[in-house]
Amino acid sequence: MALTGRELRSKIDEDGRLSLVLEEVAVDDPAEDEIVVRVEAAPINPSDLGLLLGPADLSTLEKADGGLACTVPQGRLGGVKGRLGQSMPVGNEGAGIVVAAGAAAKALEGKRVGMIGGGMYADYRRIKARDVIPLPEGASAADGASMFVNPLTALGFVETAKREGHQAIIHTAAASNLGQMLQKICLADGIPLVNIVRSPEQVEILRGIGATHVLNSKDADFAARLLDAIEETGATIAFDAIGGGTLGGEIVQAMERAAIRQMSAYNRYGSEVFKQLYIYGALDLSPTVLNRLAFGFQWSVSGWLLFPALKKLGAETAERMRKRVLDELKTTFASNYTRVIGLAEALDPEVLRAYERKATGEKFLIDPTRG
């Protein structure tokens, strides 16, 4: 077998120049436990943008050397020191047709599979057979392209909350594809969920799928409504996609105020209710602001990432989560794409600026077969 194809790569040089190019690469024959997949669909997730663009200043974006280039400010280079000088393939997950298979993976040949493992923004992906899942009968590549990151993250939030003893959840940027999946899970599992969004349109998206608590953080009475929702649901854990700014701190503060409302006597150390804020995204790149003296002393703020979380939850739980995704691929875990682009289009400056906005309700899908 002699296959060649394009692969989207991102590189940051020592001087801070970030370059994006489509490289022509040769695809080696699969090893015994490997397969080669012709990629038909790969979503653009915020986590993909973190590798694709790093901390670059997009106001410097320009066409260069057959691709695109922009500048990473010197003050931000320290955060990407480990990747300087390396040309890195991009794209966490995707789906496509198995066009070649090693001796131990012949059963997968000709099947459409979902896969995770990086390097998915490409015409072909050679990958271990263990890192793919055959799609159910009738499922398209678009159906299976986003079956890992968002579905497992949404399920991971619920499993984390259960494991840590919380009875209700708060979620920000909640009208996203991931947020809608989380709302559907919580409805099915009987878990109260407080959704925080940033526009009336996003409120209506979540109301349309049955959400009870949907708060617009731009409303004048947001703080009061958040406090009431926490008191009603008993939410003591939050998953924050925003990261920067004051919202995460406002949520923890509201949890503390709701707990204090239930106290019969004053305690100078605040309530004894433990409050957890997990930051899992960075839609706002500014510093996270925490007014810690308003939280009492029973609280924690930390990061949450999917694969470390899966390790903590254990193999049995992770397998149960994956099975649920497959069973509900076209219902609970269906992704809605607002635009499908070819691989070459991903390096069109205007298209890049559009998907880099990470606008809630917008999701881009790359289909390399479109050119």
C-alpha cells in the first residue's frame, strides 16, 4: 500500500512565529494492531484550537509560505516552551472508513469508525485499533466524529459530581453542544442542573430541550437568580468553561450565600458546606478572579480534564460511559454543526477567524474529502 495525503500542522518557532501549513505526508503500512482510516469528518473543538493556535495574537494573522502565520507575544512563549520548534499534527477526534488493517485488525477493514488520538485534520490517519470504535449501523461519519470529547466530558461531569457526593450541578457556556448534552443527561438521570449562558437566544435553546434553570449572566438580576437557583437545587459543584474573569468566583460566592441562608447561627469561618469549582475551559483568556473572603473556608477551585478524570473514575465507569454514548449517539449525544468545511478551507483567514471565535451554538466540522 502506498498512500499519501495532507496533514494540518502547527509550529511555533523560538522567535514566536506560529505557522499553519498543510503538509504532504506518506502513510506507512499499518502494523499488526493498527489500521489506516480515510478521514471523513473531524470537529473543531476549543481544545483543538489550543494546539492549532496556541496563545497567538490573531490580529497578526497573515498568509505566508502556502499557509498562515501569526505571532505569539514574547510574554506568552513560556507557556508553550515544550512545543517550540516542533511541527505538530492537530485534531483530537474524527471518523472515517478503514481502508487498510494489520493482521490483528482485519475485522475492521471497510468499516466506518470513530477515533481519538490526535492528528485527525488529515486525509488519512494511521492509528491503533484499540483507539477506534465501529459506528452503529446507519451512523454517518458526522454522527461519529464528535463521539468522544464532548459526550465523555458531559458524562464525566455527572460521574465526578456523583463520586464527590454532590446532588446538583452548575454549568457555564451551557448552550454549547456539550452543554446541551449535559442538560439531556441530567434530565434523563434526574439531576438538577443550573445552566448559565450569555444571551436570550441561548436561554431559548436550553428551554427548548427541557431545561428548568437557565440564567443569563448579562441580566441585571443574575446574581439574585443564581442564588435562588442554588438554594432550590442544592448545587455545590460547578464546571466552568469560561475560565477567566469573575464568573467562577461569583458562582462559589453564591453557593456560600445559599448555604449561609440555611444556618441557624453565625460562624465567622462561614458555612460548613463544601463547594467545588472546576475550570475546564478557557473561553476567556484573562486571569481568573476569586474573591476568596466571600467563600468561607470550605471550598476548592481546580482544573478538570477529560482523560485524567477518566483514570480517576476507573475503567469500569469509563466503559459504561462509552457504551452509553454509542447507544444514544443520535439522540442525547448528537452534535449539531453549523458549517462543514474542507481541509484546505481551515487555512482560509476568514474561515479561521470564524471558528476561532468559539461562539456558543456554532460548531465547525472538517471534511477532508471536500478538498
